[in-house]
Amino acid sequence: MAANENSLAESSGKLFESHKGYDPRIVFFYFITAGLLLVLVGGLAYQQLFKSEIHNEKERTQNQRLIIVPGPRGNIYDRHGQLLVGNRPRFAVVLNLDELRAKFRTEFIRIRKNYRETGDKDIPNIDQLWSLARVSVVQAYLEQVNAILARDLKVDARRLGNHFARELLLPYPLIEDLPPADYAKLIERLPVVSPLQLYTTNTREYPFGSAASQTLGYVGINENVEAEDFAGASLKTRKIKTFKMRGSIGRDGLELKFDSTLQGEAGGSIFRVDPAGYRLRDTKPIESRLPTQGKNIVTSLDIDLQLAAEQAIGDQTGAAVAIDIKTGEVLVLASKPDYDLSKFTPRLSHEDAADITAREAWTNLAISGAFAPGSTFKILTSIAGLRRGLLDPTQPIADCQGTVRIGNRTFVCDNGRGHHGEVFMADAIAHSCDIYFFAAGRLITPERLAEEGRRFHLHQRTGIELPHETGRMVIPDPAYKEKVIHEKWFPGDTANTSIGQGFVLVTPLQMACFAASVARNEVFTQPTLIHRDDAPVQRTESIGLTPSQRTALIEGMVGTIEYGTGSALNIPMFKIPGVRIAGKTGTAQVRVKREGKVGNINLAWFLCFAPADNPEIAMVVMLEGDTIGETFGGGRNAGPIAATVLKKYFEKKNRPADQKIVPFKT
């Protein structure tokens, strides 16, 4: 019995044997589970705390759209405040496609059902069906406009498709550049609440048509309007899909040179869109900024003088430049042929562009045309000789008998009035005696002539605020001919240079600056097209003539008008009471090919400043003959144009005080 009890006790002890609280083999999995939980928690924390901005940015990219609206360009005025270039409203009929989502879908279902019911096996694919649906809906709205305006316009399916794919949130233009009369009809009869709306933008306006066209320049369409720092961040930073309304950008003239000044600041709005890209209904813009107009420019031009010059030139080919002698402000910068700026808005047609090209009217001859200056260059030759003591105004240096032998060539005094005999410098200038200046050139030497031309900056661009100023001007010397022509310099080259022919090439603007410099008794005039109320009087190096030498030079230029080659200006219609003009005529020959013939045409020049005793305005006119062998001269053809402008200038200056125009201030 005792044995059984012991056996039972041992058995009971085994049944209740204790074990350890963990198994070493399971602990390993505890650590793995804990590690995985840590990774999960860390990943969630990283996504929520550190990548939240990235997720927000992706959300903005997917459901936000920015529409940029360009700002209007600034205006351009003349010196007295007359508007030369401004903005006018441009009307269009547009359709807001993003408001037509339901109608597009309804029409899509209807068209697909019709195809199925007819049993047509050639059912268009889904993209084609959507295209048909959109065209059908848009055409229905266009018919409303057709009914009011009595037109029969049709929707361009390809253009509509491109707009839908690329510019869904922008208004789709049904009719652009709507005439004001049609605008008035539509504004009365179109529903106020409708996807069909009248849209107003700005386009350039030119009150004076073709006046100063190459100087003012024109604008083109700008497809890439920028709106940096929009609503506190740049577009590149935001990475929001952006739609841009078309703006304008300067393509030539002042519009190009001052594009950054004239360009308005773009505005726009950020909208929320659904996954299909449609704007969410009844939601306001997330952010918005109004566009602002660009800065205005007040030019130095006087439109009254500009019009006088252009009307006087008429249908001829040429240029005219007038400069305020004291400040260098350009009062006139005319070039003919020109073009009508109003034809550039809203865009230039192929036909008009071809016409401008055929007439060679793109080029601003005043700054881009390089020409032989003819006898106007004799003023520089005189200065070069006087400064070096090689010419004495009281002593003749040649006996003009009409011709002279230089080297192996015979040169003619091409004045049309016979022989001058022994002529003094003032009369040689007044009568434009070539023989006198051939002798002067020989005394001065070509190197010194070139040095004097460069001292007056005739060998380089003026730096006026316009694009495309030519760099083809030439003030030649023997080194130039050797380098460019690969020939030695001959005595005949010196003779030609002394009278502004041969290799000499300058622009009308350069010669106008030269005239202004001579009038101020200085060597350089910096021209500018920008008017300043406080513009300082320009001061540069003195020419270096003695009082008696300068008197002789000016007497010769006054004599040109009073009894010399420019005496055509003495007739009553050109005379200006109480004003003496100092001038110089010039005629240069250019060999050309015209209408299958090869021969010489004349360039007619006239250089002047007035009043001679206290100069205020300097002017140069250059005309190009159009017929080979035609008699064409500076005094007879170019001089009257300058006289017309000068007369207008002094008429305006001498108006009664209560009629004078005060220079414009911005």
C-alpha cells in the first residue's frame, strides 16, 4: 500500500512538472516582428512627416491649372505727348469649352447610338466619335453667331481638336478681330449667361499709320508669356500645368529695343480641375493676380516734323534726319519707302509682307543704308586742312578751269556752271568746286583725311537706340584699300575721297550727327531717340578751329544757300523770315543695274543747320535717284525737303505763347 502511494506521488509529481516562461527558439521571431513594426512605423512617419510636401505638390500638379494673361504694352509718345503707338481693344467671340462637358458627352452618346442603330460596320473609333461630338456642339453655338451676323462660318475640326488637347481651359476663339459694329450686335443679342461670350484683348494701334514705321517698329505674337514669381513662387518651382494667353513681343525698332520696358506684367489665376482637366464648377480661383500695363516711352521725335519730312519725300527713295543740336535728341528719323504699321495688327498677311519685301521697305535707310556722301564731305575736308594749317581761307590753292589731270585720269568739276578760276575756300564750299577740293585733298593726304573722319566718329556706329544699325561705313585710307581691295592707293583715290566719293560710305544719321557737331564746334554728337526734360547740353572735344577759320567755314555754308548750289531754297515758299541757314549740297554717283541696264544713278544730299549764327537744329536729307543717267542733285532735290522741315520747326517755335506745345512728361 505504501508502495502504491509512493508510486502515485511520483506520478503526480511528473504531471505538475514546471517549465521555463519562454522558448529560446521563439525569441528570434519576436525580434523580427519588432523590427518589421519599426520599419512600418518609420515608413509611415517618413511618408506623413517628410514626404507630405512631395505628395501635396503631386496633388497640386494633378488638380490645379494656371492660366496666364499678358499685360498690355506701354504706350509710345512723341516729345510733345502725341500718341505714336498705343493699344486698342480687340473683340472676339469665344466659347468656354470647359463648361460644355455634359453636352459633349450627351452628343457623344447620341452619335454612337445613331451609328449602332444604322448597322454601319464602319463605326469611327472612340477618339473620332469624341471629335465629331465636339465639332457638333461647337457648331451649334457658332450657328447662334451666324444667325445674328448673317454669316456662314464653319468649325475647323483640326483647330478645335488641337485647342481641346492643349488649351482646354482657355476660351476657344470662334471669330477673332470682330468689327465694332458686329460686336455691338452680339452684345445686345447673345445670352448673358452662356458658354458663348464676347472677349476683349488689346492690340497695337498706330494713329499715324506709316509715320516713322521703321523707327517705331512692330510687334509679333508671343506664345510664351512669362509670369515669374506668380503668387509667391516661380512657375518652374510650382510645376503646375500652365495655359498661356497669347501676348505680343517687339520685333523691330523701338518696340524691339525697349521690349522689356514696354512689356506689361502678366497676371492670371490658378483653378482646381477634375481628373479630365475640366474646371470645377462654382469654385473661385485659388490664387489670382491682375495683369498690369508696361511702362510708357516718350521719344525725342516730333511727329509734326516727321510727317513734314515724309510727305516731302513722297514716293522717292531716301532718308531724312533732324537733330536737336544741343542735346542730340533726334527730332526726325524718316526712311522711304516705308510700310503701314496698322497692317501688322493683329498679324501681317503674307500678301502685305510680300509687298513690303518687293518695295524694299523693311530697311531703315537712315541707319542701315551706307552711301557715298558726295560734296557734303567737303566740310570735313575743309576742317582737316584748316586745323593743320594747310588751307588758308584768304588764299586760293587752285585755278579751276573745269578739269584737272590727276595721275592718268582727267577729273571734271561737276558743278554745271563753268569754270570757277582762282577760288577762295568759302566760295569753293558755296559753289562746291571740285577742283579746289582735289587740290586740298592732295595737300592734306589721305591718311589725314581718314584721321579727321574718324575724329568725327564717321567710321563707327552712332549707338542710337535702334536695332540693325549698319556697320558698313568706311572712312578709307591706303591701308584700308590694301587690306580690303588688295590694291595700292592712287592719287585719284585721294581726289575722290576729298569730295566724298570713291570708297567713302556713311549713313544719313552719321552725317546728321556730323552736321550737329560742326554746328556746336565739336567733334561728336551722341544721338538719342528718348526725350528727357532735363537733357544736358552735349559737350565733346572742340574741333580746334580759330575764330577766323570757323567764320570762313560758316560763311561758305551760308553762301551755299544765299548764292551757291543750294540757292533753290531762296524762293519764297522755302524762306524762313529772320533765319539764316548754313548748308552744303552733295551729289554722288553709284553704279547700279536697273531694269537690265547698267549705269550710274545719283545720290542727292543736303546737309544743314539753323540758325547759322546760333544753331538749334541740324538736318540731313539723302535721296536716291531711280533712273540711270537722270539729272538729280542735292540743291534741287534734297534741299527743298530739308527746307520744308526747317520751316515747320520755326513755325512751331515762333507760335504765340498760348499756342505752344509743352514737351510731354510722364
